[in-house]
Amino acid sequence: MRYSIKVGLLWIIPIWLLIGSLMLGTTGNLSPAELFSHIVKLINSTELSTDPIETILWKVRLPRIILTFLVGASLAVSGGVLQAIFRNPIVDPFTLGISSGAAFGAALAMLFPFISINLSAFAFGICAVVLTYTVSYVGSRTSIVSMVLSGIIVSGVFTALLTLLQYMSDPYKLQAIVQWTMGNLHTASWSKVNTAFAPILIGLFIIVLLRWKLNLLSLGDNEALAVGVNPKYLKLVLICVATMITASSVAAVGVISLFGLIVPHMSRMIFGPNNNIGVWANISIGGSFLLLIDDFSRAVMPFEIPVGVFTMIIGAPIFIYLMKKSLTSWSV
């Protein structure tokens, strides 16, 4: 397939998926003509509609679709950024402990309502990645193996702390935390979209602006210094931004494992290792892929299945396939 066609599909596929997702739902499916008539009716109407179908469309399905796309894009971009920074194909927000730290912070805020969920998730996400980065250093050097092991340890510690919070919770809060840790999109609402929209959009905007510098970090610190880029400062900024958008996603919908690991590999398979297009590819493919998984989870059963379950079921075979076929250009 020609490169220009691939780039064009990055913009076309998400639009069609967004439209298709509006037509799909457990409460009933709509034809394109019916969806178009409801859109026209909404545009021309000056009063609040009492039509139950329109209420479902604009107050249930649309915020869920927007939130799903934002979360998928942010997790994929975060994974791609971290893999470029650490020059490691198996690094993602979960591997470095960011997801577990943010999950603990968000659960802590759910247990104690006076704490802001987003701020708590961000603070503990930063704490997790700092701990991982610090523990992995032996003397003045670190390695891929030590960083991955440190991330696993830090992630395990925060998972244990999360389990402790669940043990201390009353039955009602325990049920909410357990469901949330499996990745839940059925609680999506306009209030959650409004909360997550700004930090995710700002974070993605910063990463898009700095995307060409990711190529320099992928080459190494000496190469970045040679062209006048301060790698330490740039890494700090990008890690903070990646943590912010991951924490915002975790706070909004819970933990979605493996997503930030798999999608960047898919993007590199299609568009190569160039981060100039890779960041855009992660936004498009990440948002579209999670939206497709969510549509499948809504359509396959008459009841809601947590999206985190499907990302593990679908994502694990895809990653095994990539690993077996060695279709990535990374060398570890």
C-alpha cells in the first residue's frame, strides 16, 4: 500500500468509526439514514429533545465514544513516547509502574472523596516512574533489564497497596474499585469527558510539537547533544507529559493493560520508526483500536463487559504474533 494512502487512512478510518459507533449500542442499532435524520433534527431544534433515542445518542453514546478515543490515543502515544525515550520495545506505562501508581492514587481518592482523583493519580504516577528510574540505576548507569525489573517491582508494590485499599474499603466502594480496575467505559459521561479532555489534549499537543525530537532521543543522548538538544531536560518534560495523560486516562476509565505496549508496535509496523508520523499514527490507531474493542464489547453480549478484559484477550495474541514474527526493528 502506498505511503500517502496509509496517511490518508489515518484520518478517514477514525471518522467512519466514530460515526459507526454512534449507530451501535445495546439499546438498539440505527441505520445511517436514521442517524443522519437525528443529527439534522438536533441541529435545527431550538429546544431540548424528549426523544429517548436522541437522549441515548447525545448523553450516553457520544460522551462514551469521545472518552474512549481520547483514552486510546493517550495510552498509545504515552507508550510510544516511553519506548522512544528509553529505547526499549517492551516499555509502556504499565511496565514502568505509571499505570499501577496512577491506579493506586485514583483508588485512594475514591476511598477518600476530599482528594482530587486526577491530581492523586498524576502524583502517584510520577512517584512510580521516579522510583522505577531511581531503583534501576546501579552506580551511575542503568540498563534495559534493570529498568524492566525495577518497573515490575514498583508496579507490584503499588498493586499490593491497591489491594490493601480494597481490603480496607466498605462493600460498596470495594465493588466500585474492583470494577474500575478492570477498565470500565460504561460509566462514561460528559463530566468525565470534561475532566479528562483538557489534560489529555494539552499533553498530546505538547508531544506532537516535540515529536521530531523523539527521533533524536531514539538515537541516543550523544546524538541529541550534538544537534543542541538537552536530552535530560527533554526526557523529563516528555516523561511528565506521558505520565499526565496516562494518569488522566486511568482516573477516567480505570486500568487498561497492554494497550500502550501493543499499539506503538502496530504503528511502527505500518509507518516505520519515524516519530514524526508515528505520533500521529498512535493517536489515530490507538483511538480507533480502543473504540473498535469497546464496540465489540458492547455488541458481543447483552450485558457490559469491562474493556480491560478485551484488551488483554485481544492484545495478548497480537503481541505474541509480533514477537514471534519479529516484525519490529528494535534491537535489545
